[in-house]
Amino acid sequence: MTNTENIDELFESSSIVINNCKSLTNLIQLSVEKIIESFENGNKLLIFGNGGSAADAQHMSAEFIGRYLLERKSLPAIALTTDSSILTAIGNDYNFDQIFSRQCESIVKKGDVIFAISTSGQSKNVIGGIDIAKSKGAFIISLTGEDGKLMKEKSDICLEVPSNSTPRIQEGHRIVIHIICQLVEQDFYQKNSS
């Protein structure tokens, strides 16, 4: 196979997965509604994941705190993946499996929304964060791939990108995150602009 053929095949496989993400439409809408409800009640969105998912958490937080498309006031979203001192202290003093649960223990309040991202759905530290946040009364939205059954069991809403290929799942995650950012921004400010 030539590089050109390989590129064409990769674009095709990516577009199939993204098109199949339309099956998540109702769950995405429910996620948007829960995030808006949390913001309206003075709560916050906390986002976390590992590696590329950590980057997605930071990206999503930046879209809410900065802006996505609309000029507007900042929205309360925190990526729990950004403070290297906290991450390395917890990783060193406890273990890496607790980097999100320790943070959730200190800052999650009842009514907050957790947006947990894991391509595999099996990341121990992400599951640990979900468990602590749920025990504190947070609403759990997870974003994973089709094999993320453990996250699905522990979440109120589970957005499963229909693929078992890591790169395709991650591409689906970015699309879902952008859709959520756009709809939350648009709907929140339409509802609360008067």
C-alpha cells in the first residue's frame, strides 16, 4: 500500500467512526442539559483523563473558561490535569492511581459535574476520581470507547465512541467535546441572557 492509499484509508476510517458518533446524539443532549443545570446552580465542571485525554480535558476547560464561539462571560470548568506540583506530589506520596481521587476529595461539591475521559475506559486513576466524586454527590459523564464498560457502570451518562481503535476513539472524543462546548455555550447564554 502506498502512503497515498494509506492516507485515503485513514481518512475513510476516521470519517466512518465520526459518522457513527451520531448514535450519541441523545446522550450528548442530556450531557449538555446537565452541564447547563450545574452552571445555573452555581456549580462547576471538573474534567480529567490521562495522556491525550488529559490534553482533551485541558482543551475543554479552556473552551469554557475562555470562549468557544461566542463572546461571553467565563464558565466554571477545571481540568484536574494541569497542576504538575499536585500531580507529582500525589503520585509520589500516594500513587498515580490517586491523582484524581485526591483532587476530587478536596474540591468536588454536590451538584458538580465530572467529565471523565478514558479511551480504554479502564484507567484506574480515572475510575478512582469517578468513585470519590460520585460519593460526594457529583453527576458523572464519561467519554470512552466501545470497550469502556467499567466507566459505563460507574457513570450517569456514558458517551461511548463506537470504535476500539485508540486514534479513532480520540478523534471521536474531540468531535463530541466540541459539540458539547458549542451547545452548552449557545444554550446557556440563550437561556440566561435576559
